Amino acid sequence: MSKVLKNVAEPSNEAGAQHDVAVAAAVELAMEFYGCDAVTAAANRALEARDLNRESHYRFWLHVFKSLKSNPNRINEICQLG
């Protein structure tokens, strides 16, 4: 799976700012809605998008997944609260 993560292009400047805001919002919603399963849910959305050949959706959900994975402390806090 690490090969897939290495091949994902980062968004460019202006589009990147909008992308970052959208990813941050999706991360918050995923944590609110899925709780402890937010990382798994984001991974599933990415795989579904890839299976459907929706490259931009795949990249979006992969960035959401990477954001969630890079902050395990927040996920742990949510899991302890629930």
C-alpha cells in the first residue's frame, strides 16, 4: 500500500488551499460520523473511488486517510470518549 501513497500528486497552490480546506472538513466529519472507524471509512471511500475509476475522488479520500493516520492522538481521544 505504501507504493500507492507515494504516487499521489499533491494539489497545486490555489487549488491546494481549497483542497486542504475540503480535506480538513472531511476529516472532521469522518471523525464525528465514524468515530474510531474514521480511518477505515476513509480508506474504504478511497478504494471505492479507485474501483470506479474516479481518480480525483480517490486522491481526495487518500488525502483524508493520510490526514487521519497522521494524527492518531485525535482518533484515540474520540475512541476513549465514545
